[in-house]
Amino acid sequence: MLYVILAVIAGIVVPLLGLKLSVEGFRKYQIQRRQADLENLGESLSALYHEEGDAWDIRRVRDILRPAPQWAAMTISLIDSHGREVYTLRPPHMNMNRQMHGRMHSAQQENPPSENTPNTEYITVKLSGNAGRLEIERRIPSGRYENSFISYLVRYTLAGALLMIVFACGLGYFVAGKLSRPVILAIERTKNIARGDYDIHEEAKPVGIRELDALTRGVEDLGRSLAGQEKLRRRLMVDIAHELRTPLTVTRTQIEAISDGILEPTQERLTLCVNEMTRLADLIGNIDALSRIEGETLRLDLEITDMKKFLAYVAESFKPLFTKSEINLSTELENVKCEIDREKFRHVIDNLLSNALRYTDKNGNVKVRLYARDDEAVIEVSDTGIGIAPEDLPNIFERFWRADESRARVTGGSGVGLAIVKATVEAHGGKISAVSKKGEGTCFTVSLKRA
């Protein structure tokens, strides 16, 4: 509705303003043209005066002035240098006798008009060479041709304004509908998101307006993101409950059986209970560590470190485990220095190597690579293991996410290791990413700023 109102206002104001400017321009043109004609007439009379020896030939004056009233409704009086009337010419249709004009002229001589009346304008043109002056009385408005032109201009301007209003209203209605539909749809979807309905049941069609299409896509992306986060949250709660329930259930079952006298309190059973409680404590510790890192309460003791020596030492400490599993561990390290917290960054490399060891089969290969790229140090930990499915790869850094549930139960792990790795790397101002192909292996890449 607002667009239609604006269209109507514009359709009225713009043509009327154009009409006013056109009429004023036409009036100005008339004045300038009339002034030029009168000046030419004055020059002709001046030339005649001097040609006759500074005297007036009434017959020749009449011949010069006779065409003048045809230009418009004018009365022209020639006054000599002594203020005497030489000749007065009136339009044929003006019924004025000479006595009345004489009285009018005498009155004008005594009290010359200083201002134009509403219906008449007075013009004085001085003649060169002390020949006298012309006094012109002109009626307003001008002749029928000028009035006809103005009437024609007004009529067609108003007709054009009406067509403009009709066209603008139609165009405004169309544009307003095109603009409002995606906005209304975005509002409805944000309301659905506020109610917890994150699913996009039908994607909005592009309207061809970049900003509105971006708004619609943004709302849809928000809904999809929140839907994914909601699924992860629910899975997180299930995983936490499962991870906590398993050691508690095992420990409770063993203690209840011993308490009821069903089982003997042997060293093996007590050791099992201790191991399960240790597993539970480790899980809680990992969750606490992740919460502190993500909550920006982690304190880093940064120091400039030779990353080649650091990674070589960590890899060497893992060599016995890889040798026992019959997996080849190799390194390719350049001389690069970074500012890190050695203890906490050690957990990053430990976790990546532990994952590579856990998910790589016998006779497989794991490689640690360090190299410089621009102003960054890049660390790659790659393996030839089972790999990660493409649909699971975006979620591997989420809490409690495990791409292979059945294998994870066998190989162990709480599902928060990579989440801690990501949070620790980002706390160092770095980035971590992963590429993988199912059945061929995975490569984790960590980039840090060089010291």
C-alpha cells in the first residue's frame, strides 16, 4: 500500500512541477523575445530620426510602428526628447479615443507607473542619440496563440500524469508484492525457528533481488544449522548418558554381587571396578577440560619451541606402540619454530597419533609431516586407515561424535578427543582440518603461526 501511495504522490507532484517550470520557461521566453523585438523597433526609429536630420517624419514613423501591435495587444507611444507625444498607435480592436489616451498619457507623464497592474504591463524603451523613447502598454495575458499553447501544454501534461499514476500504481503493486513475499516468508520461518521447528519444508524460490535472496538463504541456512545443532545436542545427551552409565553399571553390578555374597571380592573383580571408575574419572576430566578450553578459561604457558625437535620426540615416544601393532610410523620434518604451550599441545599430537594407531590396520602407514607455508607452520598427521565417510567428516570435531559406532566400542575412546584437539589448536590461534576417503585413510592438518 505504501508503494502505491508513493507512486500516486510522485505521479501528481512530478508532472505539476514540470508543468509549472514549463509555463514559467515559456513566459520567460515570451518576455525575452518581446524585449528583443522592441529593442529592434527602437533601433529602427533611432535610425529614422537621425536620417531625417533629428526630426520625425510621421508617415515613416507610422509605417514602422504599424506592424507592431500585431505581435500582441499593445499600445505604442513615441515620445520625443522634450516629452511631447509624437505618435501613438493602438491595436485596431481597441476602442479608445485619443482624448482618453491623451489624459492617460498625461497622467503617466506626471506619475509614471512604477509597477505593472494585474492585467497590464508597461515597458519603456529609450532611443539612442537623444531621439526620445517608446512607451508600450501591453495587456496580460498574451494573445490567443500563446494561451492556446499553454492550454495544450496543461491538457497533455495532466493526461500524461494520469497515465503515469496508473502505470506507477500497477508497477508499485507488482514490485511491492515481489519485495514483500520473501520478507513475509522469512518472518514466518524465523517464527517457526523460535518455536523450535528448524526443518525447511519447502525452499523459497529466488526472486532475482540479491539482498532478498541472501536474506532468504540466510534464514534457511540458520534453520538447517540449528536443526543440525539440535540433532547433535540430542545425540550428545544420549552419548554422555551412555558413557557415564556403562562404567557405573559395571561397577555397581560387581559391588552389588560382592555385597550380596554372590561373587567373591577377588583381586580381579576389585581391579575391574577400579578400572571402570578410572575410565569414568577420565571421561569427566575430558569433559571438564573441553569445557574450560571452549569457555576461554584455559591458561597457556607459551614459549618459542623448535617444532622439529618437539614432533620428533613425540613420534619417538609412540614408536613402541606402533611397532607392537605392526604399523609403520615415519616423519618428514623441517626446521620451523612456533610459540606453543608444550604440555597442552603435546595432547594434540598424542590424540592425533592415538587415533591414527587405533584406526589403522596391521602393516599400515602413519606419517607425521612438518613444513613451512608462508608465515605458517603446517603439521600433517596422515594414515592409511579405515577413513571417514563424507557425510561424517563435517562432524568429527563435535563432542562425542564417532563415525563408526561399532568400531568405536571395540577400539575405545570417549568421543571428545578431537573436540579437545580442535579447541586447543584454536586456543593457540591456529586451525585444524581433515580430509579423508573411506577405506583409504585420513589426513589431519594443523596450521600455526610461525614464531
